[in-house]
Amino acid sequence: MSPASLSTAGVLLITVPGVAFGGVTLLKFLMRNVPGYLDNPVRRGLWRAGHAHAGVLVLFSLVAMLYVDQASLPEGLKALTRVLIVAAPILMPLGFFLSVVRPRDTKPSRLIWLTVAGGACLAVGTLTLGVGLL
């Protein structure tokens, strides 16, 4: 692996305890019947989605780093692909969590658009990587 992919993978691995902490926090909310979580289906659903997307996308990004170095892309495009793919596990969960940060929020704020931005980064990054691997 290139040094750039290795350091990107290192940063991604450092985020895994944060994802685990988020899971423990959600479990605590369930076990202690924390107001604003169980009684707020919108918030509960978005926070569960945020946690799930964080975990899956971090793992996906780690695997993708193995392929970036194998792609027939210029170095600048490889760097951009790394950034785009790693942006998804940051932006998407942030959008889910921050759009309903207050316990009384019953609809997502405009910060939900961070999920769209993360999805766009993921789509462009994976499409670029896929084309580079063909």
C-alpha cells in the first residue's frame, strides 16, 4: 500500500472506537429509557441510521483503500478518490445525528443535507475508483 493509503487507513481505524462508543450510547438510551430517544421515532430512526452508516462505511472505506493504489488513475485523482470515499463515513452520519440533535426535534433540520453530500461523495469516489480499476 502507498503511504497515502496507509495513513488514510490509519485514520479510519482510529474512528472505529468512536463508532463503538456510539453504539454503547444508543444501547444506554434503550436500557435507561432516555427521554427524547425511545419516545421520538424520528430521532431514534435517524440516530440508528447514523450509527449503522458510520460502521458500514468505515469498513467499506478501509477495503476501498486497498484498491485505490491498484487503480490506473493519475496520483491527483487517486488522492481525490481517497478523500471522496473517506468523506462519506464522516458526512453521512453527521447529517443523521446533527439533523435531530435536540430531544424534541420531530423532523430533520437542514443538516440532513450532509447525508446527501456524503452520498454524492461516495458515489463519485466509488465510480472513479471502479473506472480506474477497469
